[in-house]
Amino acid sequence: MSAETFEFQVEARQLLQMMIHSVYSNKDVFLRELVSNASDALDKLRLESLRDDALGEDVSDLHVEIEPDATARTLTIRDNGIGMSHEEVVRLIGTIANSGTAKFVRELKEGGGQAENLIGQFGIGFYAAFMVADEVTLLTRRAGEAEGTRWSSSGEGTYTVERVDDAPQGTSVLLHLKPEDAEDQLHDYTSPWRIREIVKRYSDFITWPVRLIDRSAAGATDGAAQDSGADGAEAKPAQPEPAEPETLNSMKALWARPRDEVGDDEYHELYKHISHDWTDPLETVRLQAEGTFEYQALLFIPAHAPQDMFMQGYQRGVQLYVKRVFIMDDCEALVPSYLRFVKGVVDAQDLSLNVSREILQQDRQIQLMRRRLAKKIISTVKEMMANSPDRYATFWREFGAVLKEGLLGDADNRDAILAVSSFASTHDPEKPVTLREYVDRMPEGQSHIYYLTGESRGAIENSPHMEAFRAKGVEVLLLTDPVDEVWVEAVPEFEGHALRSVAKGEVDLGSEEERKEAENERGRRQEEYASLLAWMTERLGEQVKEVRLSSRLTVSPACVVSDTHDITPALESMYRAMGQEVPHVKRILELNPDHGLVGGLRSAHGERADDPAVAETAELLLGMALLAEGGSLTDPARFVSLVAGRLESAL
């Protein structure tokens, strides 16, 4: 039968060129698209066979075949699925099967196109073949029909369509491959190794077997030598018989199988495959959502944190599949950054993806999945905390600092994250405590949850800010992770109890009667020290906003504290390191009136206020207070000079 020649629609031609040159970032995905189309065709035939008994005999060995030919530089992908009629070929290939193509192309050009519901539609992924092929020939016959159709094009602007009588059921796509080009990332797609690698990566869990027909593995066949015929003409060498077809994909989508049919060793093997971690995971998390939007998730919490988890460029996220077809390796849209350590697979039945299947649209389905996965992971941690304390302790040691990042940006899960968080505490030097345990131990009259941030437990415990709390036996949380400086500012309270830094504001400990007595004593001392405090406030005004008497010191002569609502010096430095300009916040110098040095300074000031040595002592007090909390001096050289002078005069 004669072939008809058609021109691509203008918009379809534009889309074809964009697909070839710019939409796909990795040319290997052409094979993924063609195998996915073949798998869809097999699914459709199986469904049709349930409705039409006449098709029942055609579903006994449904499969996809891939056959490379290195000599001819061709690659064939065929299936024995539903196939297409002549009308479907004309309608689908070249017109993209629906109106609105011009709008779709325009949006795609502008970088924000919403190419929804294209997964499984033959006319889209099929165009990816032209990235690697100079010419594409499609041969297809719809199941139940006698006549087939051949479609052929070089992708330049026209295509031919003809009816054929001898087409097998299903669809065969023959690619005449372009020459290899390393710079353009055109690989040798006749290489069995390359085909195995692509199928294993993208199509391993497809339901149907994907088979490799490798004739090169069979070697030459008998009669391959060129024999002369009776007329002296040379006969063509016989094609070697293919080796036994090799099934390339495992077809084992563990997330789709019932839990009681899968052993832990199989789960662990999948985890090692996708995470490149050779130790077993700490916890396996399964999730299956049914209803209007169906998806399955098989997630893993590792047993140890990767070394680069806090580094820029860390690859986070889980693998995304759609109908068991691999889409993305690290889908950041599915898990929040504070769960970036989680590995695994999410397989959705339907998602709105862009045409290259590489960028997720920010739609409602994605957000629903993200929220559900986060809640499931946090609830799994909560179960570990309740039922497996040892495994929870391992989890928190490895990933606690990351999980606490969620206290900053995830308001929906903030309470749940707080409930599964634990912190070092002065109550027990070995075992971290939860906020719930802290609140249960609070004595009558205590309304706040006290904490102190610092670089290490030792530095915090030895801080002057801790002296009154240690003397009163008040429990204090010891927060040493960098993120602790930030989240405590964002979380105002836990179950009605305000979180309060022991290095901020005034401190009022003890019973109501004790607080009143302390207030009266402080008022009396305030009168005694009023002149010294006013003089020091003026003298040190460039560095501190106020000098006052302390209610938190019992041993040290002085300490530096922040106002209740001011940011800490560590947080100020953190913002500056991130390039954010923040105004310098002056702090408050507190003096211990019971310390001999402070009492001596008061007496010296009263007797010889103009003596330079008195002013130097005030500077030294401030410097010692800064060093005691691990802070930095404004002028280290001057501080050293003053100390050296005092030591020299003492000898």
C-alpha cells in the first residue's frame, strides 16, 4: 500500500525541536519513555482482555523486548500490548492528541508550562526518541484488528503513514541511532551494558519483564560464510540467532507487596541499593494511601548520619516513581529539609509532572504527600521512643540536630517534633530528657522551662549563669547544637510553660516567700551600690547598656546577660556569617555584691573615683565576665596589657 506524507502541525514541530534540544537534561531517558509507553500498552491490553474474551489468548506472555544491532546502528523497542489503530497513529503522533498544543508550547517556552496528565500518553515521551535517532520507524497493530500501520519520520517536519498487512500485534519502535558524541552526551545505545544500566536504573520495578535480545552474544551461525549461488551471485550472510533473551528488570516493587510477603533482608537490600549505604537501616517505614489519590511509600531511617549531611549540595530526598516508572532520584519536594536523612521510594499512581518528568509541579497532591510522609516519619520516631529506647537513642544521637530544624519552619508538626525531641540536662549527665519529663519533675512554684545554649556541655555547666540554678537545684537544659540558638527563639512555650534562657533577663527562683525576701535584699543592696552602678554604666557605655546587681551569681564576681527579648551574641554571629546585617546588641553586666572583688571595687570607687586603677578594674571585670561565658573581647590586647600590669605590681 502506498504511504501518505503528512506535515507536523506547527506547534507539534516546535515541541519536537524543543524536546530534542532543550527539555530533557539526560538523553538516556529516551529509553525510559519508550519502555514506559510499552508497559502502558501491556497494562491496557490486560484490562481490555477482561472486557473482551476474544483477547484472552493474547495475554499469556506479555513483555517488552529491546534489541540492539551494533552493525546497523539501530535499536528496537517492541511490545505485544494493545497496539494502535491507523486512526490512533494519525491522531496521536504529530498532533499530540488534543487541542491547546499552542498554549502548551508557549508555556513551555516561558519556563512555567503545566504539562499535566501526560504520563502514559504515547505522543509525548515518544518524541524523546529523536534525541538519539536520525530516523524513527513505528510499526503497530491494535489487538483484535487485522491491519497494521507503519509510521516513519526523520523529525524534520514531515512523517509518512502507510497501512500494512503483516504487522504483529503490539508496537515496535525502530531507532536509526545518531553517531556517538561524548560532548553531546550521545552514548552507544547499541551496547548491551548501557541498555542494562538504563533499564535497571529507570524501569527495574515495572510489572512486565523487559528482555534484551542480544544477537552479538550468540556469535556467528553456521552458514555465515558467503556462499555463491548457481548464478554466481553472492548470498547475504545469515543473521546470527539471538542468545536466550535476558530479563533486565527485577519486577519486584517491594512497596506494592503485602508486608507479610517481604522479609527484612529484602527491605535491607533495597535500602542499600538506593542509599549506597552498606549497613542495615535503623527503621523501615511503610505507608499506603488509598482513595482519590493513591500512592505507596517505603522509607528508611539510616543507622548513622552521612558525613556531608550539613554540607551545601547534600543530595536529599526520596526516589519518586509513577506507576513503577522511575522519575527522580532525589525528590526534594516530597520531604522537608529537616528529614533529608530519610531514604526510600514513593510510587504514585498519578502526578502532575512536566513533560520531561523531571520537575514536579507544586500542586495540591504533592503538598498532601509531603505532609503525610512527614507525619508518618515523626510518628515512627515516637513509636521508637516508646517501644525501642536504644534505637531511639541511636536515632537522636545521629539525627536529632537535623530534626530540630523542623521546629523553625514546620508549624504544623512543631508540637509533634517537640514531643520526640530530647536534650541534655543537669538532671542526668548520661541520659537526655524530654520536655515532658522535665515538666513532670518541675517543683511547685516553677513555671518556666530553663535552658542555656553553648558550644559544649562542659562550657555550659561551668558558666557563671548556672550558679544560682545549681545552688537551688533547678534543672536546666543544656543545648549545644548550633540550631538550638535559633529554634528556642521560635518556640515560645511547651504545654503552657515558657522556655526561658538562664542568660537572659532577671532570675527569680524559689518560693514566693523566698522571692519576696530576695527582692527586699536586692533593693537594700541596690541603694548601697547605686553610685558604683551608675558610674560603671557610664564608663562602660560603649560596650554594655546597663550595669546592675545580679540574682544569679553565687561564686563569680560578674557575668554578662542579654535582655529578655534580645538575640544572643552567638545568634548575632550566625546571622552575620550568613551575610545578614544585624545591628549590634549591647548586653547587661551583672555584678555579684557578695563577691570580695565587687565589694572592694565599691569601696575603692567611693574613696578615689578618679583613680585610673579603679576604671581599669571595671574593664577587667567586664573582660572576665565575657571570657567566663566563652565570649570574645572587644580589645584583647588591652585586656592582656591590664592583666600583665596587675600581675607585675603584685610581685
